[in-house]
Amino acid sequence: MRIDVLTLFPDMFQGPLSESIIKRARDKQIVDIHFHNIRDYSTDKHNRVDDYPFGGGAGMVMQIEPIATLIDKLKSERPYDHIIYMTPDGERLAQRRVNTLSLAGNLMILCGHYKGVDHRIREHYITCEISIGDYVLTGGELAAAVLIDSVVRLIPGVLSDETSALTDSFQDNLLSPPVYTRPAEYNGWRVPDILLSGHQANIDKWREEQAHERTLKLRPDLLGKSERS
Ligand code: 6GU
């Protein structure tokens, strides 16, 4: 998979996508992530990328020219399966969308700032608008990093058997059961006996029950979703 990220702040990605599993995926070239600084495509002599909104009001709007120039250039180089705009008024990200995006060959992700981008970008280029939750961030960069992390870990070869996505919370709209490791007792706090019993069928049954109980208690909204998926 190739991912092109369009941003005013490419440095914001250096930390989160350069460690652990995502770092390994990039080193193994399972995913190729490119960052493009929108400011480099400014046509203005002062390198401006934003301007006051028509009709007045607070805040600045990201101008159409630099973004359109950059998107046109990238689209002339390869076909994109999705051109995503990160915005708090987008579709709230959930595992279903992550699963679909993980099947793509080429993704483009545009990060918004200030009051957002000129709406014509959204009308004429964007195929998918994504939010990571009902709260406001200073820009789309952290949200894009979240999206990229969630998508890349599903590409075949990224996770090992031990970290397999098949047992993830949300993969079947259920929360994961509790997990424990050695020591079996700490401070008098004991690991549930069943997990030490060696009886795999009972352990599987217990885990399934725990998953259902925890989902019912903590995220009842998830139950019943599987039939709709
Ligand atoms: Cl994608 N962008 C911004 N600025 N804030 C957000 C968001 C995105 N998702 C949740 N909050």
C-alpha cells in the first residue's frame, strides 16, 4: 500500500508512525508513506496557504490552489482508491471503515487546519470524509496518524500471529476479554483459576462469556450491530 499525506505540518507525523509495528511495516516496505507539505505548492510570493473566508466570520480557510495543484500532480502519477479528508464533521471512524480502507492500493489523506479547506476541494476531489470522534483537534494530523495506524496494522504481513487482528476488540463488535500474565498472584491479587486450569474448551467459553459481559456493561451500543454489518 502507498499512502500520500497532504499536510501543513509533516513533522507532526514523525513520532507516531516511526515506532514499533508501523515502523517495521515501513522498513519491510509493506507500506510506503509519503508526506507532502502543502506550503510547497503555494503560488503566492509570501508562501501563503490560507485566506479570510468570503462572507466574513472568524478564522482562516485553506486556499484551493495549493491543495488542488498537489492533488492534481499526485493523481497524474497513479490512481487513488480513496481521497480522504480528515475533518471533525466527517463520518466517525469505526473498525468497518478501517477494514475497507486496508484493502486499498493507494490512499491519499488531506489534513485540514484552521476553519478547514475551501469547500470546492471537498466537492471536486474528496471521496471520503473522516472524523475520529466527537471532539475538536487543532488539525487533522493526529487524526490522520490514528487512521493510518489502524489501517496499516491490517495489511497482511504487518501483524504476527501473536498480535493477529482476528482477536481484536471490535472485529466482531465485542470487547476483548481480560488478559493476565505471570505472576499468577501479586499482592494477593489472583489470576482467575480457569485460566490456569489448562482446560482449553472451558477457557474459550469463559473468554466468550467475559467478552459478552464486558460489552453489555461497558458498550451496550455495540450489541446487535453484527446483524446489521
Ligand atoms: Cl479528523 N480533525 C480535527 N481537526 N478534529 C477532529 C477530527 C479531525 N476528528 C475528531 N476531531
